[in-house]
Amino acid sequence: MAKDQKNKKTTSNRFKVIEWIYANLPFICFVCVLLLVYIANAHQAEKKVRQIQALKKEIRELNYQYRGVKNQIMYGSTPSQVADKVKKMDLKVSEELPKKINIKREKK
């Protein structure tokens, strides 16, 4: 007989737990939705951090390229380099000073 009472007790406890779950089902669903939103937000934040790191790396590389091109242009625009490039085209540096052209306008 004790076994029957024990089974009835556990069965009645199970029903109470199930009833409690059904009574609190909206709250449980709400908590589940909040957990899903929290997990999605964490994944989005990690994705953004990875994108930011990749963009920083790309900016660093582009900055190095910019400095290299800038140095090449600065070196290539020095008078000695320009003179060497012009010599290949059979042009010479003029020794004379440039002449100023004056145009006289008539007054009306």
C-alpha cells in the first residue's frame, strides 16, 4: 500500500509541475525570445568586430601603398630626375631667362 501512495504522490507532483509550466508558459516563451535576441546580438557584435579589424588591416596596407607612391612621385619630380627624363626626348634645359610679353590695350 505504501507503494501505491508513493506512486500517487509522484504522479500528483508531476501534474502540479505540468500545471505550473502551462500556467507560466507565456513567461517561459518570453524568456526564450529574450535569449534568442541576446544570442543574435552577440553574434552581430562579433561579426562587426571582425569587419572592423579587417578594415583596419586594409587601411594600414593602403596607407603603406600611399606613402610608397607619394615617395616615388616626390623623387620623380626632383629637377635632376626631370632633366634625365627630358634628355631622353632630346629636349634641353634653357639657359635663358623667360621673356615677358606686354600687350597694350587701347582705352575706349
